[in-house]
Amino acid sequence: MPVRMAPVGEEVEIKRVSANEKVKRHLENLGLAIGQKVTLVASQGGSVILKVKEGRIALDPQMAAGLFVA
């Protein structure tokens, strides 16, 4: 499921990143790689805020649309 559809507050695992190589590298540098556990903090209008390790990351709708979790 797309990350923006994940239940708020529940830890999920990134299963797939659907983006071009430049965006994939950028997301990996932010800690958003396949196998990483993240928690959806908020989702509004397609944008999301994710808790990754000890930090939070905000993604615009375009980047969030390519992140799939389970």
C-alpha cells in the first residue's frame, strides 16, 4: 500500500520505492530505503510526515506516492 494509506501511528516497513534513480538515492540518503521501519505521523492532501529512526521527514505528494509499505 502507498505510505500515505498506512495507519497513523503504526510502524510499517518500506517494501518498494517507485522512482527514478536520482530520487531513490535521495530517499535512501534520508533513511528511506527498502527494509527500513517508518511510522506515519500525519497525512494530509497527499503529503506525509514520517518518523524515521529518531527524526521526522516530510514528503510532498509526488515523493510519497512512490513509497510503498506493508
